[in-house]
Amino acid sequence: MKKGLFSRGLFFTMMLVFVLALAACSEKEAATPTPSTNTGEKKTEEKPTKEEGVYSIEDFNNVKTNEGTAIEGGSITYGLVSDTAFEGTLNFNFYSGNPDANVLQWFDEGLLTWDKDYVYTNDGAATYETSEDGKTFTLTIRDNVNWHDGKPVTAEDLQFAYEVIGNKAYDGPRYDSNFTSVVGMDDYHAGKAKTISGIKVLSEKQISITYKESTPSLLTGGVWTYPLAKHIFGDMDVAKMSSSKEVREKPIGFGPFKVETITPGESVTFVKNDDYWRGAPKLDKVTLKVINPTTVVQELKSGGVDLVDSFPTDQYKDNANMSNVEFLGAIDRAYTYIGFKLGTWDADNGKVVTNPDAKMADKNLRKAMWLAVDNDQVGKRFYNGLRWNATTLIPPSHPEFHDSSNPGVAYDPEAAKKLLDEAGYKLDGEFRTKPDGSPLEINFVSMTGGDTAEPLARYYVQSWAAIGLKVNLEMVEFNNFYDRVGNTGKDDPNIDVYQAAWGVGIDVDPAGLYGRDALYNFSRFSSEENDKLLAQGVSAEAFDVDKRKEIYNQWQQYMVDEVPVFPTLYRAVVAPVNKRVMNYAIGDGTGLYLNDIQVNADKAVVAE
């Protein structure tokens, strides 16, 4: 234990030294910034020479190499890498945090699956057909799809999910444009109708959902396909569902494994679901446990865990040759970003209210803060190239719509200083004042995490100080962080700027994160131009892929210009998998599912 504590402290000290050095280096080298050459996309042009110790996601495979012969049954341990407990909202209709999603995947799932291009397939628990006008989706649930208690998953269960999410008393984050676009949802939500007219149960296993307009997003994630067991939740008050024992203590699903026991926030034991519609899982048991980022290496080397949700990329360089695992890698459907609080959430009307007098309302101030940080070097020095400079708010995980030609805002602290000078933020000693001459102090919150979290946040603070901005840093644990930035609809007025991350859906439509009616629009930014571009992105003309790409290129540039948030890093998922594990993959469209996992030995291989 002493060695572990010493190593962590030494690492922290070294990172702080790096923060100061990078901040100093940033100002000195402002005239010759080096833009990132790693966009995460596979390119045909000649690759630049790699820097020593800097890696590329292109060097990884996302499917595990099978070794040996599989044994009958067996069990594995899955590590959820986090410095905090998972919240424990274990139902797709109510959860909000990625840790809970990692728990959910083992025992529940949606009715539809998708391919590597994020288009719905007919290989899932349900098949689907669309009407000739593209407005009506008809889903047919397979006869052998049953809840873990043996009750069939029915069309009424999916209808019930829509009714709960559309209910005024619903306290989850799902009610957005994917639901308001359903015919009759507005009247139902307002209490003017007892049912949603656009949803019809055709039989026990068949349902149709009609939308106001046909959009390209309906084929790529725009249809909500997560039923809610009506025989369990049907008599429950909607306002009490998310905190009920049926969500927190005894959750139910129709996935490959069943929840056997839960230690709240710490671990879950799953046993195989013999009645799983794809076929009984090959494993008998899965144990999920939370592992602190500071101990993940020891857990992997000792065989304490067989695989993890995601390995801290800042630790990859020192552990790339771990002898008992194979490292898988894929471009993550995610990015980190800096957000600016520009308003509040109007819960009564379900929309963003932007405040033109907010402290961060001046886009010149926001742009200067983007100009001041060198995310190319952050990706290389903090994450060894496995996170890299982000340029726009559509990540390269969606290559068809990510505008790789858009450079975003390049690092240039001298330009940042000039911009602030011209906007009236004058230096008064070490720091700048507001244009009216009053003191300017900016409150910045960031999440705790592994060894890199605080040094990285301090680097941003140092970078902003270098252009004359006084920024106060507060580090906050995951669950409390998102509550304060607006996850429940209540925005902490003491927060001006925050650093967060988004895991984006399979649908490229960004309205669920940046639309006027999106609770997840934590910056609380809204404008008529933003409304127009987001609407165009899911309009009839957007069925032309080239036209949709043109629209989203315009939106990406618009958000670069307005800077309600700015992306900092795109991300790789790096996942070490014990050598005894077989039939495992990460990423989309691999054709491997969790029920396929097997092992070739009773115990995990231990590192040499």
C-alpha cells in the first residue's frame, strides 16, 4: 500500500510540474501552434512520423483474439473503472450517467440493434418496418422475448414507456425531441389527452409509432426502443418510479443475465438468463465491481478482474506490455468539452432559457478561453495520443458527418489576449476586469477521477491565468457534479464554466444535447439559428446524405463561432481483456454479444 500511495503522489507532483511547464511553454510558443494531425479517421495520405510514447487508435483491433479451447460455463469479473460509486438508477428509461449504463448492459437492452454505420437492423429482439411515407414505424417483438420473471415483453410495455416518459411527473432526462415528434405526444404531455394518439398497440407483440414528420434520424437511433415492464410499474406513481426498489434494488430486464445481488454503488452479481432470446449465455456468472483508477493496473495484473469498461488512457504507456491481457481499442462515441453557463432550465415549460446578461454571455470571452488552451499537447502529454485535439461537436466516431476539414479554434494565446483587449476586458494588475471595470472572477468546476483529472483541470486554469483571467477551480465527484450542472433541471448559479464529457448516441442528430428542449443542454444556449439548423438536420431534405452533411457542417461551424461550449478532446476506448476471455469485442456492428462470451480456464491469467 505504501508503494501505491507513493507512486500516486509522485505522479501527481510530476503532473503539476508538467502543468506549469506546459502553461509556460504555451505562451512562449504561441506564434507557432502545432495543430493535431490525428483526427481519429483512417486516411490514405502518408502518415506523419509518430512521436515516441504517442499512440494512435489505428494501431488497435476491437475484437479479442481467441486462444485455447472454451470450457463449459465459468464466470468473469468486470471492472467498472471509477473513483465514485455508480448512482444505481438501473433502468434505461430513467438513468443518466454512463456508469449506470455499463451496469444495465449486462441485464437489459433495447428492442432494436444497429450495424457499424448505426442503422437499425432486424437482428434484435424486435423487427421493424416503415410505412411508405416514412412516418410510421411498426415493431414486432419476437415471441421468445421475455422479462426475467418469465412474463412476455409486450407492445403495451413499449407503449407504457412512452406514456411514462411523456408524463408531466416524469423526473428523468429522456423527454426531448425524440418524444415530442410523436403524433399526439404534445397533447398527452399537456394533459389534454389520456393516450398518445400516434401510438397504437396492434397485438400483444406488435406496435406502431407514428411521427409528425419522416426524418433520417428515425433509422439511426431516433426511435425509443426500451420497454418498461407494465406489470411491475403500472400501478406506481410516475414521480416515484426512478427511486423505487424496482429500479434501485431489484431491477428487471430481458437481457442475457439476471441481477442476483446488488451492493449499492459498489458491485452487482449477475447470473445467466437461461431464457434469453438469443440463447442462454455461455457463462454462468458475471461479477461487476467498481475499481478505482489508481488500482486498476494491480487488479488486471493479479487477475482480480478479467476486463474493464475502459482503461485510463493516461496509464496505457506504462502498461502497454502487460503480459496477461490483450488491449482492444476503438474510437469512442464521446468527447470531452468545456461548457459555459448561459442560462437556466425552465422545468414548467421544458425548455432552455438563455440569459443575455450571464457572466459568460460574451462570445469573445468564451472564444478567448478556447484560444488559450493547447489541446493537441494535452492529448499527447496527458493521454499519450489516445485522446486528441477536438475541433467540432460531431466526433469522428460518426465519420460521415464529422467535418474533418474544420480546424475548430487553433491554440493562440496571443490572439486570445488581443481579443479580450478589444472586447474591453482590460488588465488591472495580474487579472482582467469586466468591460464595465468591475472585477471578473470565473468559477470553474471539473470532475474528480484518476490521477490526471485535477492536474488537467489545473492546466486549464493556468492557461486562462496566462491570458489574464482569474478562474477559481472546484473539483466535484461524478454524481454531484452532474446534479449541479443541471442533470435534475436545477442549475447551480455559482457555476460559470465546467468541464464534462458526452457519450453521444448512435444518431448523429445533436438536438438531444444542444436543442432548446433538451435537458442535457447544460450550457443553456439557445438561438433561432441553432433551432433552424437542428430542424434542417432532421428535415425531409436531409434524407439526401450530402445535404444532411452540408447542414451539419454549417451547424458545426456555427457552434465554433458561437462557442456555447468547446470540444477539448476526442477519445479512444482502450480495453484490456484477460487472455482467458473469448468471443469479446468493443465498438459497434461486430456481431458479438455478451451472451457469446466464454473463457478457456477457470481462473484468470496472472501477469508474469
